[in-house]
Amino acid sequence: MADTQRKAELVRKTNETDIKLSFAVDGTGEVKLETDVPFLNHMLDLFAKHGQFDLNVEARGDIDIDDHHTVEDIGICLGQTLREALGDKRGIKRYASVFVPMDEALAQVIIDVSNRPHFEYRAEYPSPQVGSFSTELVHEFLWKFALEARVTLHVIVHYGKNTHHMIEAVFKALGRAVDEATSIDPRVQGVPSTKGVL
Ligand SMILES: [Mn+2]
């Protein structure tokens, strides 16, 4: 698999953040996360472990303001590396719909690796914060990821009581959905689109 492993890396530096990120779709869940946002580290760890991705993120950001730019820009970088890693998308399944429970919480992620960026989000959390992390940043991360990966992404949190659990279920479901949609289906000849291109 070593020669054909689908992976990408990038360095992105702005006045707000400084990010180095490498992402392997065909990984084994090997994760190294050094960002200034501990809750996001926890969520990215779940995403990569449950998607069997390799993910290495080094991110410094202007968290003296708040976590917003750092979370947003990591979403951008992850989306860009996913898109680059997939190349012409030959042979992929393209679609996935995944439910993941986390105790009392249930999340669903539906993805189409479509080259058509679109994001739908239905989630209402009982708490606006998890520790020092603002739950509104989950939306920020996911929609920038969808935009840059150029995927159609629908994220629904059906129910839950514990905000930490609800967001965990989202990131686990995202990992499993990206894994399934990007997996190679031997029945797929070429690119899975009637247009012939994705
Ligand atoms: Mn947890």
C-alpha cells in the first residue's frame, strides 16, 4: 500500500495561525496532535481513529483572542489535504451515511465526495461551552472543512443530553463517513459519476 497511499500535507501561515498538517486517507489511525485547542485535539483524535486515518497537526494560533481562527483554519487545512489526497477520486464509493451513538447522544453524518461544496447542519446543544470550547465552533470547523474538501456534507445531531457526547458522536461519525465514502470499491470503474469527472 505504501506506494499508492493517498495522502497530502501542507503548511499554512497567516497573521492569525501557523499550521502544519499531514493527512493520510489510507492510514492506520496514527495520530499526533499539537494544537492550542485541547478539545479540538480530542475531536480530531476521534475523527482519525474511527476513520483509520493518519493525522499530524501542529497548529499555533491567536488563542489570546479566542479559539475561532485556529479551529477554522485547521478545518480549512484538513479539507484541502483530503481533497488533494483523493486526487481524481477514481474507484471511490463516493457516498456514505453513518450513525454513531455516544451513550445517550446520536449523530448522523451523510457525505457525498461530490466536488460540490455544500453544508447542512442540524444540531442544538444544551450547553454553549464544553470546558473553554465554544460549541458554535463545531459549525465553523465543519463547514470550512466541507468547503475546502469540496464535499456535500450533512451533519445531524438527532438527540442527546451531554454536549461533550453529542460533539464526540459528530466527529466519530465524520471519521467513519469519510472513511467509507473514500474507500475503494472494486466494482467502480473509473470515476463514480455519470459526468465522468468529479
Ligand atoms: Mn470525551
